[in-house]
Amino acid sequence: MDMRQLMKQAQKMQEQLQKQMEATVVEATAGGGMVSVKMSGNKHLISIQVDPEVFSGGDREMLQDLIVAAVNEAVRKVDDQLSGDRKSTRL
């Protein structure tokens, strides 16, 4: 295989990965579902849902911790999903 073919193949794989990232959306929760986040495959936060019960306690630190935990879980899920996709599409 010559260098041009390798470059074309690499570009095609990069384009496929970009499409997969754009199409990927994961959801993650923390605190037993008290905080839920959606994140794109590009690791852009799409939405955050907070159960109203969280606000009734007035514990701001707990809410902050739950948001951080949910976002970190979403990042992990994106990484897991995309690395799994790459393994299945290797040439």
C-alpha cells in the first residue's frame, strides 16, 4: 500500500469517527437519579435535570457534587462507547 492510500484510509477513518461522535448521546445519573445529564460524543454537555427534591434540602455542596459526579460519569460513558466503536471498526 502506498502512502497516498494510507492517508486516504486514515482520513476516511477520521471522518467516520467524527460522524460517530456527532451521533453519540449518552445519559448519566448521580445520587440515585437525582441529577441526570446528557452529553454528546464531542463531550459537550447537552442538558442537566435536577430532581426538585434536591432543592428542598438546601444542601448546595451536595448538589454540586452530584452534578460533578454525573458529568464525570457521562464523560466516561462517551469514552467507553467511542473506544468500543473504534475497536469494532478497525481495518
